[in-house]
Amino acid sequence: MNEFAGPQPVPRPPALATRRVGSPLAAAALAWIFPGLGHFYLRRPRTAILYAAIVTATFLLGLSFEGRLYSPEAGQPLTILATFAVYGAGLLNLAARLVSANPNGSILSVTYEYGCAYLLTAGLMNLLLMLDAYDIAVGRKP
Amino acid sequence: MKPAGSLIPVDHFLIMTIYALLISLFFALLWRNERRERVALFVKLFLALVVGALAVAWLMYPFPS
């Protein structure tokens, strides 16, 4: 091989799949409304059912453990983040606020802290599902 | 132990284990695409959460609040 032949062409990596399977914004919005709905819209029904079961179970267990559905409080800046996390659960959160007799939970309950952790986790999981649905819709994830 | 208003009898370890189970399932589904990889990640995450929590609890045992 001639060492003075100049730089050899570098093989290009295969292009990422860019085929769209649905509107990214619609997928993300549906994913927020109810866990798994975005994946169902993207024609992934099995994954959608599993996600719906996991996030809904987490949320309902949080309510059962008398956790708190956070709202912003004056002088408590961390409650803004907690509110953002809980509102990530979409309709589950809104429905629970309407139906629940005590959306602030029961701080005297021995399971109060666990309930809060479950509720916050359910909301954050659903926010991740929104991002996942968006990535799938734009072809960034197989 | 059974929290008021709850139908589920629970204890601290059970609540933690259910939490670890749900988290592990969720991230195994989210982060992996192949079935075998998902099972492997699920087992790793679940063991890390449960064993890690027990290890931290054991380390904290000599330091009561």
C-alpha cells in the first residue's frame, strides 16, 4: 500500500432511523394524559399496557399509603419541584385530587413518607415516558 | 401493620421491596429492548436496590437517632 496515497476514506456509520411513526408532540401529550397512552398511539400496545400497569400501580399504592398530592406552598420552594413531579402523572393526579377526601395525605400515618415517595415516583416515571414516546416518534429510539 | 384507609397490610420491608420491584420493572422496560437484556437489568436493579437498602440500614444500625 502506498503510504503517500493520502487519507483513506472513513466508512460512515449507518444513519439513525428517522422514519416517523406518529406526531412527536401528540405522542408526548397522550403519554402525559395517561401512562402508556403515548406508546399505544405509536402502535406498541404490549409496552403500553405494561407501562400503564406499572405507573398506575405505583400511583394507587401511593394513595393507599396516604401520601400527599403536593401543591406549591409559600416559603417551601421544594414543594414546587414536588408539585411538578406529581403533576407528571397526568389524569391520575387530577382525578385523585377531585376524588380524594384528603389530597394532602395523612402526615400522622406511619406510611405517609412512603406514600409521598410512591406518588412522586409515579409522576416522574410518566414524565420519562413522555420523553420516551417523543424519542420513538422522531425515530431517535428503535 | 395496616395503614388506616388501606386494604393492604404492609410493613416497611414489604413497601420497600414493592417499590424496588416497580422501579426495576420500569427501567428494565425503558432502557433495554431485548427480552434477555431486560431480565438481566431487572435482576441487577432489583438486587441493587434491596441489598443496597439493607446494607445502608445495617451500616446505620450502630447510630440510632
